[in-house]
Amino acid sequence: MNAEKTNIARADSGRLSSLDALRGFDMFWITGGQKLVFALATVTGWPLFEWMNTQMHHVEWNGFAFYDMIFPLFLFLAGVSMPYSLEARRNRGEPRRKIYLHALKRMLVLVVLGMLVNRILELDPDNLRFASVLGRIGIAWFLAAMIVLNAGLRWQAAWFWGLLILYCLLMLLVPVPGYGAGMLTPEGNLAGYIDRMLLPGTMYTEFNEPEGILSTIPSISTALLGVFAGHLLRFETGRLNGMKKALVLFGAGILSLILGMIWGTFFPINKNLWTSSFVLYAGGLSLMLLGLFYLVIDVWKMRKWAFFFVVIGMNSITIYVLQHRILRFDIIRDFFLKGIHDMSPAASQPFISSLGYIAVVWLFLWFLYRNRIFLKV
């Protein structure tokens, strides 16, 4: 059985191919997709690619661009898979204590991997950063899992809204020495102040740590929003078929977008602070993307086009860690393509470079996929 047929067999046996494909789509942009868009904009000068290139960078402070979507979408998808994984463990008869220990181990592994990605082993005191993207995912996922394991659906919803409201009230009402309350500037916000006081090591910027202490509170709600989507997709009833589930995801996504924009009028959409409005806005887009992928791949069974993304999604954390100076995919690319790159017109060189990098990364992941090597945390 080849890799593509293996994937289809997994989907027919209950695994959501759309979840793997969307995770791969998300990871694609940080494994070469961003540079490919830049190259296409440079080579063609087409307005579409130039506009796409403006979306391939994080907004400096308030506001939202597509690139701000990548991190919350990954955390959202971790939440989507949670009802499936926890139910599978319950069905295997695992005691609650063992499930707790697994969740704790997963969190600790992700925190350690995040620090390794941040090159903590270099022991450079001027760049010793403990907070990380993977650490945020691990901690938020773990705390969301504790809520799911100990609360019914209504209380999960109460936690979701309660955490968002609590964070908003803290950020707007608790004064920061020298700045007062509700000062949502890089230097005057409460989350940054707490990180400067309590977080060891250096921070991502002078004043703020995007994966800091206080902003972990709303990130739990990002994971819980994914949990709600997972509950919906697992829900089996004759009245709620696949098409209706996709429509519910679309509708919930639109509603979340609207609520995020309304909340953003007084608590701005801001990825660095992971504001409550950011959770709802990014969550709305995540719900809509999941609805689209679920409809096309799992309902309409149009799967062949998604194979490229599934290969990435099945080893998403693996490639995220390895491409941070552990495996030098750029050196492998240059080994095969440097001659063609150097002989090509200067305008086309970024395109050759970015496309070559994506090809090397994808072929590596395809090798893992073909040999059923899936490094899970």
C-alpha cells in the first residue's frame, strides 16, 4: 500500500485527514511558504502576490495579518484533536492518573523542545530565552486538557469565556507602576510588566515576551475553542451530517470574527499580548478554515490534492524543531541547486531558492511518511 492509499485508509477508519492537512497547510508557511510568496511577488510583480507578501509578516503591534494566524491555528488544531485522543485513551481503559501523567509529560517535552529551539544549550547569558512557541503550546494544551478532563461541556464553555473576560479585566484595570491601568502600549501593558519582573532570561523584545506568563491565560481559550470544534466533529447523530457540521463551523467562525472585532474596539486585536479579541478573531478564521478543509476532504472525499499538506502535518512538530539549525536543509538544497541558482537571472534566484528549500523539506517528510515514522509528543 503506497503512502497516499495509507492516508485514505486512515481517514476511512475514523482519522480526520482534514485535520492533518490543515496542520500541514499551517506549517507550510513557516517551512518555506513565506519566502516563496516573497519570491513570486519579486519575480512577477503581480498585485495578488504583492498583497499576499504584505500578509507574510507579523503586525508590529495592534492589528492582524495572515502570518499572525499561524501560531493560534496550530494551538487551535491541538485542541481539535484533544477529544479524539482523550476518548481513545479512555476506550483503552487507561486510568485517569495515567492520562494525567501523559498530559504532564507532553507539556514538559514541549517546553524543553521549545527551549532547545531557542538555543538554550549555547548558554549565552545575553540570549537565554526560556519562553517559546512550543512551550506556550504545551502549557496551554495541558491546562485545557485539565479542564476537559474535569468539566462537562457547559463548564468548558464557562472556562472559555471566563478566562477571556478575566484577562481583559486584568489588562484594563490593574495599574502598572509608572503607567497606570489600561495602558496597552509595548512598554506600559500589564503582561509585559509581569514578564519583566518574573520571567527569567531574556525576552523576545525589550519590553514584551509574546509567550509570557499572563498571556498564557487567554491562550488556554484558544485551545478550548479547538476542543469545541473537536466535540462537534465527533458528535454522531442522523440530524447533523458532515455538511451540516461544516456549516456550523463556518457559522461559528463568522460569529467569532464579529465578536472579536467588537471586543477589539476597546481591547485591540494584538498577537503579542494574545488579547481576548485576538483569540476570537484568529479563532473565527481557524473555525472557517477547519470547516472548509473538513467539507472538501472528509465530506466530499476530495483528498488527493491535500496529500502534499498531509505529509507535512503528520510530522509538524518534528519539522518545526529540526529546521531550527538541527538539520541544515538549506545546505542540502544548495548542494543540488547552487549551480542552477547562480546561473539564473538575479530576479528568479529567490524563487529557485525558496522552491528548492520547500522541495528538500517535503521530500524529507515524505521519506518519514513513506516509512511510517511519525514522531509524536
